[in-house]
Amino acid sequence: MRVWWLSVLLLASAGTHAQGGKVVIYRCTDALGQLTVQNNTPCPKGQQQEKRVLEGVSTSSAPPTFIGSPVAPYAPANAPPPHPPVSSQLPSVKTPAAASKAPPVPAGPQIADADRLPPPVLFECRTYDNGRYLNDDGNPPQRCAQLQTTGLGGTTSPGVGVACQMVTDQCQRLPDEALCENWKQRLREAQSALRFGRSDSRDASAAEVARIQRIVTESTCGK
């Protein structure tokens, strides 16, 4: 209301100082709540209008005075605060880290090339079914190779029975000149197992990646 009366006083003093006339002040509020105060001109149709008549002020032919943007829209004193944008009301959602993203491996100490040692020995092992893998140990544990069983009538259906034979993988030490290439290959395999392996084995997989990473970066393979 203080702004409203200030606007009225400004409009009343906008003309000359001749006394004896009257000025009609119209206070117009549109559908968006924007306020316009003008003299001697009624509000446009569709707007809320408040009318005040001031006696004994200038009646000069000065053009109607409009006060629009400087006047803030009227709001009751007990009006609730405006709602924040919808986006600010939504709870923040933390995107889980991708399961396929491996944790960073800490960088090892800086080692001069003259102080680097060759990498440890490495073995290429083959399974009974002609599978291949790399291993630090040339004596892997035995595994159970499933045997085909037959029933009395010579059937081989799954319900006949299960039997296996204990076999040992055949391992051969790799030559020294092939060690770096195969240690790097083993590092890639360990990183793949960490990215796509089971969640309950991630700690062991991460430790294996860190161990092989140190061997590659701190040995002659890291030159």
C-alpha cells in the first residue's frame, strides 16, 4: 500500500500547480499480477481496477501518466512464498558408478631404467580340453575332467550318472624374451575380470590387477 500511495502522489503532482481541479487515479492489476497506476484513464477491460479521486490538484491537459514496471505487483502480507522451480524440488539422484569401470591403480615409484629388474617367470598352461591360460606357478592344482557314463542299455542320458577323472594341466615356462608381452597380456585379462566379474570377488580382482600392474611398470617391461 505504501507503493500504491507513492504512485498516487507522483501522479497528482505530474501536472501544473493550478488548484481547484480533481484527478482520478486508476490502479490496474492484470491476470499475471502486474500493477499499472494511471490517471484519468480507466483500466483495460479484464483487469482488476481500483479507483481513487483526488480533489484540489492540477487539472491541466497533461497526458495520462502511466507507472508500470517500477511498481511491484501487490501481494498480501501473509501470502505464502513463491514455489521454487520444479527441478529444485526433485530429490537429487546419485548415479551409481558403472560396474564395468575399474578403480584407478595407484602410480608406482619412479625407477631409473638402470635399476629395473626383469619380470618374474611366467608359465603357459593348457587344460585337458585344450584351453590356454597364463600362470605364475608351474604346478597348478588338479581339476576334475568329466567322463561320459552309459547305462545298462547303452544310453548316455543325463540321469545315468556323473563321473570325472582328476587331471593336471600341462604348463611350460615362457622364454625370457616373451615375458613382457605375456605379462601385459595377463594384465589385460585381469582388468577384464575386474570389470566384468562377479561383484563379490571385486576386492580380490582389484588386488590382482594392482599386483600385476606393479610388475609391469616397475620391471624392465615398464621402460
